[in-house]
Amino acid sequence: MNAVLEPDLAWVSPPELSFHFSRVPLAETTPDGLREMNKSVEGAAALLSHLSPDLLAYACTSGSFVDGEAGLRDQLAIMSKIAGCPAIATSGAIVDAFRHIGATRIALATPYRDEVNLAEKAFFESHALTVSSLVGMGLSGPAIREVPPQRIIELARAADTAESDALFISCTDFRALEVLEDLERELSKPVLSSNQVTLWAILRELGKPTVIPGFGRLLAS
């Protein structure tokens, strides 16, 4: 269960937006665990459909990239059909954000284990992005949300390379949004996070302004 996304959105989002959430259970952050979790996405979308939403967002990075672009397309098509509205997912939003800022060489920092990291790297590479470095923490489940912001800063420093155009900190249950501005000042490059790009994609899809100063370059222009 995600305990970071909702506070982040409440903290950053424009007051005119109304967010409503459903849950999908995750036993372990592994490819098999993520695929098992994804079996619950249809039920979660069905519950939210009763609200007649304008947009449905699957705000899980690893759950939306674990089966590649084909898996993501299938997820979004099913969600959209069930909810009767457009659907987006975090992993697709990441790719769109990289294109928006003109980044093609990515330093990747994650809380995940190696097998999930490799799936994320393959997903990005399938979109013509180069992962110039990848550093993970080997974590799963609730341990991810317990990582303090200072440790995320250290992780980002370890992942950064001189040749990368941007740095991405993965996972919507990870407290990366709190440190984006500090990292961008220190590293002198765009630093993106899962919750930041998810909100950015939501705003774009709804035709809302995407300028929210204080949370990284992506939301600054």
C-alpha cells in the first residue's frame, strides 16, 4: 500500500483538483509480486468509475513498466474502458517528461531490487532512452516509504553521472518530491521523481497549467 503519493498530491496540487483513490495490494516488490498486484487494477478502476472521473491515473511506477510498453498499453486501455475516461500511468508520464525536457541520457536512482531495476532500464531503453547509470537500494514493500529524504539525496548523488542529461528517482511510495529542488541546485540538472511526473501528466491531460514553483524544473515552466 502506498503511503506517500496521497500526502504529496495534497501538498503540491492546485486546490481546484479533486483526487479520489482506490488501492491495489502488493505483497512484495518483485516482478511476480507486481504482476499479482496488477490483477487488482480492474477492480480498483471499477470502484473509481462510480465517481465519473475526468481522468484515471495508475500511480505506480514499477507496476506500470513491469511488462513493458505492451503491458502498459493494455493496462491503460482496460482502465479507460472501465472508467469511461482517459487513463494515464506513471511510467508513461516519465517518458513524456523526459521528452518534454529534452533528456535522452538518464541517471536512474531507485529503491528497488535488481530484477525490478532491470525491467525499468529495459522499459526506458525501449523508448530510445539511454540509462547512463543505475543505482538501487534493494528494498521491497513498506521499507521503501521508510527511507528518509536525506538518504534519498545520498542515493541520487551516487546515481548521478556527468554524462547524464537528467536524473530520475523512481517509485511513487518514495519521499523524493521533498528533495528535488535541493538536488537540482547541487547537481545542476533536472531531477525528476515519480510523484512529480505523475502530477505533471495529470495536469497536462486535464488542460491545466503545469507551473508549480518549488518542486523541480519540470513543474517550473
